[in-house]
Amino acid sequence: EDQVTQSPEALRLQEGESSSLNCSYTVSGLRGLFWYRQDPGKGPEFLFTLYSAGEEKEKERLKATLTKKESFLHITAPKPEDSATYLCAVQRGGGNKLVFGAGTILRVKS
Amino acid sequence: DTEVTQTPKHLVMGMTNKKSLKCEQHMGHRAMYWYKQKAKKPPELMFVYSYEKLSINESVPSRFSPECPNSSLLNLHLHALQPEDSALYLCASSLGQGSGDTQYFGPGTRLTVL
């Protein structure tokens, strides 16, 4: 059975304090790993898709990396507006179902 | 443009009512999805339509009835819901090229069942 575990469950940072979120996964035949950001009461906002180990993608203060067992979302010099729940999801070959992790709630204080 | 729109934004209904949720995308995507999200939980897949045909039904109760009138529209018809069905209902779409497609989500409909 496909499993996705995100850690930590919650993370509090000071503005400018860089850190990383972890997404560990077990899936047969990974076809894609996805990162989303979700604000309270809103739909998930797409951030990154990673397809193979060693791949990295960047967008503003965010950088996502992928290994054969886990993905990291690195946040450099975060700002209060980066506060949100960050969701990781995996997709196996042969289908388009996403399996989500429980998410990491990020709070950045000024 | 990666916009998926959903209406209404909020819906309150009684257990005997019939209502519908609507979703629309104009990105040329051929796969569309319905998810249910309870508070402080991740989205859970309900249905997948691929090229206007239902391809996945995650054992959803029959009081939820999906419909895909064309490649741009997706409806979710609701009837005789229970209070535990109260949740954020999310629509998503993707290219429909198979696994590895990125799914883009709409803003959701907040449903409250009294």
C-alpha cells in the first residue's frame, strides 16, 4: 500500500530562519511526487512536480528535492506570507490517483 | 492560466435537500477529479473522470452522484446527505495523459449539512 509521511506535523519559524520539511514515501513505481501549499479554507495551490531521484526545482524561496525514499521542501529566509499547510502527494504508475501525506503546518512569525 | 473554478463557494443544505456542486476549467484538460477534505486532514479522492468517462469511484456512497457533461465541466449532485458529509469539496483537473500529470485544484465549496 502506498504511504506518505510528512514531518514535522507543525513548524514555527522566525522570519528569515531557513528550514526544511520532509516527505517520506513508500510507493511501487513512483511516477510523480507533488508539493502543494494550502491556505485555510482554500484549495491546494500547486508548487512543484518531481519525477525522478536527484531532481531539484526552485521557486522564489522554495526548493524541492527528491531521493528514492523522500523529498525535502527547503524554505530559505521565510516570510510571514509563507505561513500555510504544505502537502506532499505521490502518484504511482498506471493511474492518476494522488496519495497525500497529512501535511506540515508552517507558521512564520515576524 | 491554471484556473479551476467552483460554484458555489459555500452551501448549506438540509438532509432532505437536493443540490449540485459545479466545477469548470478551460485549460483543455481531459481528466477531472472530485476530492473531499475534512478539517485538518488531507484531501481524499472521490471520483476521477478521464475523457468524460468515470474511471475511478473510491467506493463513495450513492448519495453523491458525479456527472461530466463535457470536457470542461464537472458536477457533483448531492441528495439525502448526512451531517458527517460536511466538508470542503475540491475539484481538480489535469492534462489526462496518465500518471505523472499535475493536478490543479479549484478553491473548493464549503458544504454544511444540517
